[in-house]
Amino acid sequence: MSDDVRTRRTTSGGSVNAWIRNTDDGVQLTVTRNDETVLDRVPLGFSIDGTQLGTDAELVHVADRTVRDRFALRSGKSAGDHDYEHHESVHAFRSPGGVEWQVILRVGRDGVAIRYALPALDGTTRVTGDRTAVTLPAGSRSWVLDYQTWYETPRFGVDTAELASGAYGLPFLTRLDGTTHLLITESGIDGRFAGAHVRAGEPEPQGGPDGPGGSAPGGGRELRFTLADDAVEVARGVVTPWRVFLVGTLAELVSSLFVEELAPAVAPELADATWVRPGRAAWSWWSDFYSGAQLAKQRHFVDVAADLGWEHLLIDCGWEDTWVPEIVAYASRRGIQVHLWTIWRDLNSPEDLRKLALWRSWGVAGIKVDFMESESKDRYRWYDTILTESARLGLMVNFHGSVIPRGWMRTFPQVIGYEAIRGAEYYVFFENQALTAAHNVIQPFTRNIVGAMDATPVAFGAAGRTTSDGHELGLSVAFECGITHFADHVDAYAARPAAARFLAELAPVWDETVLLAGDPDTHAVIGRRAGDRWFLGGIATGDARVIHVPLDRLGAGPDAQVWIVADSATVTGGAQATGLAERETTATDAIDVAVARDGGFSAIVAPAGADVFRAAPRPHHPAPVVHPPIAELGADGTATITTDADARLRLPAGWTAARVSETGWAVRPVPGLRPGRLGVVTVERDGTDDTVPVVAHARVVCPLTPGEYAVSELPMIAFVNEDGPVERDQSNGGGNPGDGGPMRVAGQEFERGLGTAPYSEARFHLGGRAELCTGAVGVDDESAGHARVSVLADDCEIFAAVVAAGKPVTTFDLDIQGVRTLCLRSEAAGPDDVGVHVDWVDTTVHVTSVNR
């Protein structure tokens, strides 16, 4: 039995052909490029509840169509509009047991993809295995990573004959011959499926000793698709993502958008998502682990980033609700948008998801979600929820501890990054597993082909680094991400003038990407175009040498201007090359650049007569008017605030606002806002960049009513703390919220209070309604030393004491009648009092009257 149906797609550079046969050995796929076989007799099919589909199948029908479409990308290797044409054929089969199933085949310019469907399924069933397998020929070479659900093992090159049996992650790259390469990956996944990886092993005999999957001469290896879940429950329709086989030269693969072409179309409401803003981000976590808790340090990162002309600030772990609106407002005055780090499990319920709307109401532009670390169907259902909700709210998303891209940048343009790579953070936690230049060089040919890659590059200050400074700077172009988060401290860039100048010029978004030179084992030179300028990033592994870079693909014209930043010394031994040197030249056809061992370079190529350097610091914008900054609700349940006439408001979910004059607003919170609680109202006014409003904030407070209020239950209107945030009902801990221990002073444990690390201030709005403040203060037993503590009423000191480790708490009972702002302050008593922790225990404000 042999039913042969061929599907063909021809391109100007050759042709990719594919056809499906139904043979005595089952349903099989063959793929050729330029009439040379790339994949031969790939077994197709899958299992449902242990029943295999793909052998003894009856071909029922074949339907063909041409798929033509256009899509727009907001970021990626080639932003803008793209047209494509695929040939699709649907092969319908019937199993001996009567199950109807389909193979859907797509053939495009850059490769072939297949997926499976159950068009007549009644109810649900479970996919329990995948028959799809690829046999790699002896003599081929592959670049792989050991499979891990968050894709952070090192990538390495291996002769296919030496490829160990085991699980490998996607994308999986193999050189089949001198120019033809095969890259295996997936596309079009959502919460109906689980992800897959490949498992390498000895080929299983099929169709005789020379058949596909047979004992390939010289040690060929078989790759079999393996599901992340043992069984995946599916319903009628498509039951797997696309299994994608990119074929072509390395240059063709690097520029390919086939993964995005296969992904579902964008929803109409996201088709013009102008709020998605690619660019460059400052990020303090890598260089200063707990700086995410320090408002002053985040302001400094904003200042330097704005001077470099960057677009974003990412605040990693440690941030606290109290001051996030303040940093959002501060950054907006320089045209910089703020993104917040969070953990996926903190967004894993309907109640948790409300945080996204709250953060967006403050003016936060995006989130970095971490630690998903799963390819299961359940986790993809979680991804579906985050993708949908972030799209609805207008939040950009960067996934960390995540799966690899599978085309979401087309369907959900707000997805501007994925980690899924061993990046610069490994210098922080694993100095004995420092990144290698060889690992870096493989990425543009593998991981980065399939989508945005947040490797947090340019880590000049990395401990144990063996790559040169030129290599590190070259990563800024060689690695692509919708928002590139630079690892190092902003001062490290400012201290290297050539690097700072290049990173200031670096374009926020790319129009085109090409491979200019390289090979996964030796070096990669990537060119990315923005307007009429090309940015080049070269990274190399191995000995110092001269890299020849052809420029003919750039079309920059005769006597193009070239500015190069490269290694200042070409060290050949094991030493790391530090220092950068810049030079300017003109070139038409090629340039030669000397690099150090494990070195690299960066360059800008501009047409003759054009400006090479165009960067400028971001301008300063005045803050919008908002008065008062703290507004109390009146008897009618509303608060009145005054703004600029052209301002608009962004409100917490469920709140409403109505104009009462040209500049006045009546703001009404959700019903049930409790006394002492507040909400943040964001006042926006357009800046020079329409996508980045300039913002200020007002806090709307429900006044205190008679009763007693533990300060640990009241919202702070501001705080300063030396080590992480001020903690509620626990000792200070470290850099993250909620990481303290029980409060214990002189052996006595306390349940209520604030844990602080001098110098600290915690400010509370009382609105003149309280009469007394009572409580106690002491040094937590987890620390040593002395501290000077004080209580301030409207910035006037009304209590002060010196407290010491091992001593009982000092109590206080203070008259605070008419006080609008209460501040609890602590500071080290002397220069030797380093690391002292102060607990404000059982601190309570008392309200006895409402006639104030």
C-alpha cells in the first residue's frame, strides 16, 4: 500500500518541497530542499489512550489550499508588516478502529510544519504519545541543550554520532551538509496542549536496514518528539501545536519569521497596540541584588538611563506598593516607563490577577513574571490567562523561568521578552558555572531564531568572566529582545565612554536582521537595521584573530561610514581582555576587525553623508498638577482633586471620577473602603512621546473613625529603609517584602508592629483625627548594636530615645491631637552600629472623636 501526495512550495532562492506517503510502514513525511533530501520518511501520527494512530491507516481524503496573510510585529528581528504565503494540505485518515484523524501540513519559504487533529472526536480523549521522529544522518553536527523546563542549561555543539541518549530542548539545530541546516522547534501553542521536547536515541529499524529510522551508517541518531505531560486531555479539533522544521542556510534561518507565520493571528483589539514600546532598559538587580527595595537607587538608574536615551526601568524583587507610584511618576518625567517583577504563583487566582489592574492604574507599563518552570498543559492555561489579561490592561510582559517562544509575539504583541536561556544572572548565583563564549555564540543560530531572548547582556562586572569587553558589548546587538535589559550597573556603562556612546545610539527596535558571518562553533556577526543605519554585533569563541565581515547585504552604498568599538588588546592566552577601543573608517564591501580571545566588537554602519551619531538625553518634563496630594473622602463619599485642564485620570478598578470644573474632579472609590485605607489616583498628561504620559499621583484616603488602629495595618504614604522594605508584623528580614522573622526583643516575642533597618522612616496619614499614639520600640534580638529612635508629628520630634540590643523595649504614650502626618524614625546611634534592626511593637493610634 502506498498513497503518495506531494505538497510543493518554491522560492526564489531554491525550493522547499514536502510530501506525505501512506506506506506499509505507516504515514510518513519527506522534505527536500533544492531537490536534495532533508528529511526522509519521517513517521507521523500519535497515540490516544494507548491506541497508536499512524500505522495501518486508511487515507480518506486530501484537501489543499493556499494560505496568504499579512501580520505586523511590534518588536523582534524585523518589526513592521510582513506578507507570507503557505501551501497547506490536510490529510484525513481513518484508523482500523474507526478513529478519524488528520495530519495538517504547511510548506513555506523557510520550512515545513505539521500538526495533528481529531476532527470528529466526541467528548474528550487523552493524547498519550507522539510518533513523530526525525533521523539525523551520520556525519552531521548538532547544537543542543540538555532539556530543562526553563531552558537554562548551556548550549553546546556535538557531532551527531556522539550525541548522548537523553532529552534535549528546542530549538534543536543540525547541519546536514555544507550549507543546509535543519532547526526543529514548535509554534502555535496555547492552553489546549502541553509543550514538547525531543529525545535522542538509537534509530528504530523501519522499512528494512536502509529505511528511515534504520541503523544509519556511521552512527545516525533519532529524535523523537516527547510530550511534557504523560497524557494530555484534548477535545475535538487540533490536538497538537505545529512541529516546525526550518530548513536552509544559516543566514536564511537567522532571518526567518516562519515560527511567527504559523502562529494564530492577533486579536482585532491588539492589531494597533501602539502602547507596546520596544527599547532598552536599566535593571539594578544584577549589580546590586536588593536594590529593588531602594527608591533612591531606582531614581539613580532612571537618571542615567534617561541620559543614555533609554526607554525603560525594570524593578526586580524587593519593590513595595508604597513607593511604586512615586518612581513611576519620577521616571515618566524623563519619558521612561517602569516594569515590575513578580512570581507566577502570585498571579494564579482571580483575586491575585486584580494586582495587574492595580499596578496598571499606577501607570506601570509592564511586568516581568518569573519561575513558571513548566511545559505542562496546566501551566500553558495559566499563560493563556496572563496573555489575555495583560492584553486587556495594556501591560507589556516579559516571561522569565519560562518556555521558549512559540509565536506569541504575533498573537500577543505585548510579549516583549522570554528568558529561556542561561544568561548573565548565572554570574550572580553560579560563579563556578560562568557563561562561556562558546555558549553565547550558539544562541543567534538557535534560541534567538525563534524569538525574543532576555539574556540580560553586557555584564562588564561579571565575576569569573572569560569573555572580552568587546564580546560583552557585541551581545547588545547579537542578542535580540523586544526590551533589552542590560545587566550591569548604569555607572559601569557611564565609566566606559565608548560603550556608553554605543548603547546610547543602539536602536530601540529593528527593521531587519541578517547574518553577516559566522558559524555556531566559531563566531557570529549579526546585522540589525534601524532606518538607514545598521548596527553590527560580533561575538567570537577561541583564539584572538581577525574577523572578516562582508557588508554587501547591508546596501549601505559606496564609502559607507563605519564606527567600530572593539577589544583594545588581543590577548591570546587564558587571560580576559579588558578595555575597548573605537575607530572610524569607510567601507563598501567589507571590514576586518581584530578581536581578542573570546572577543567581539560592535559597529554602526551609515550611508556616506548621513549622521552616524544621533542619540540625545531624554528631556525633562514638568509634573502634572495634582492638588491635594492626599485627599480625604467627604460626607458624600467623594474626594475632590484639582489637575491640569488637559489631564486625565487613571483609577483603581471599580473607582469612578467625574469632572466638576475645568480642572476639578470628584473621585469616588469602590464601596466599602475602610477607615484609614487609601487608593492611588494617577493623573496623566501627554508628554512629547504620545506613548509615554507624564504622571503624578494623589492618594485618596477614607478618614479615620473612632477606634484603635495598629500602624502595621495602616498604609504608609512613604517610607525609607536601609535594608529592604519596612516589614509589617515581622522583623526587618532582608531585601524582599515578607522575608522577616518573628519580632523578638530581649527574649520577648511580639505579634504586631513594624520591622525596620536604620536609617528608616515610616510615614502615616492621620488627617488630624487621632488623639494618642502608644507603643514600644527596641532592637530585635536578631541584630546587635544601638539605635536612636524618634517619633515625629508633622515633622516635629515629640519622642526620642536610644535603644540597645538585649534591652527591653522602651514604651511611649504620646499626644498627637491635630497631627496630620506621623513618622516613625530610626537611625544608627554610632558608626559601629551597622546592621541593627529596630522593631516598633504594638504601636497604635487612638481616635476617640470625629469632630475634627
